Amino acid sequence: MSFALNEVEATAKRATRGAGYPWGLAEEASKATRWLCAQGLDGVSVLAAVLQGETKPVSTISQGAALSDRAAGLKQADARLGEIAEPLMILPFAAMAARQLEQTVTVACAKAKAVTDGSLVSISGEFPKNADLVVHLGGVLEAACSKVTRATPDKAAWEALNALAHRTYAPATEESRRLGAGAGLSDND
């Protein structure tokens, strides 16, 4: 199945809220997921893994948001993020920093490296599930990922996001139906 990027973004935001994140971080996570999907990467699987697996007090999403909020600091020193679960989730935030600073930004660990100019990303090596990441200015954008307009996420990851999103829905009641929610008491369409 494929989904429009705006549908991915909306589902990602609801899922992140359903996982207990505040609205601001849910918004950041949804935009990051959409950006990954637009690069031809499975951002849905990345977000699902983050939401289902994180137990650290400082989340990957929080680390990413802090990176883009403090992008100017990269001019003085590299950002050492330490061990990050699902390192690909950091790439959209590095892209935001690259756009702000109008230069490429590199995200690297021992086994992989990604370079972004804010719009495109090139990845060499394979990022492990957990990695000590360093982010620095510069880097050569080589063979960039192919951009796409629709996402084709892993089915299980999509279902996991929808299950988390379902936590944000108000339960149906007889009173809500009487007041006009849903199809009402009779569905004769």
C-alpha cells in the first residue's frame, strides 16, 4: 500500500500523541517522519520503532528537536548526541539545521554517515538501531536518495502507528451519537 505524505504526517502526529508525547514533539515527529518518507526511506518504521522502543529519559525526538533549535551551535563545535535509538530519526532535524545554516550537515557514527543540504540526503553505510552520533557542519552530498511523493511503509509499522493513534480518539457514546457525531442512531446512507 502507498499513502500520501500528508496522510503519513497526520497519522504520525496522532501516533506520537497516543504514545504520550506533548503536542510540540508530536508535531516535530510527524514532520520528521514525512521528510524521511519523502526521501524514499521508511520513516513510518523508524517512528514506530522510536515510539515502541524508547525508555531513555531524553527521547530521540527531543534530541532531534534540540539539534535543530540549536543549529547555530554547530558553527562553534560538533554536536555529540551520544547513543541514539533509531539514528535515522535525527536526519530530518539535521536537514532543518542545514537549511537554517545554508550549508551541508553530516550525521555520523562508526558504521554510517549521512549528509544533507536540507532538501536531499545521501547515506553511506547502514545505521544500526542504536548508535553514538556526532553531527557536524560540512560534508559532500554524493548520491542522494531519490525523492518520492508517496510513502510505502512496512504494513506492521503502519498498523502500529494506527494503534497508537487510536488512543487519541474519543470513545463513542449514545449521547455523542444523539448530538450528531458519526452516523447517528441510524446509518441509512
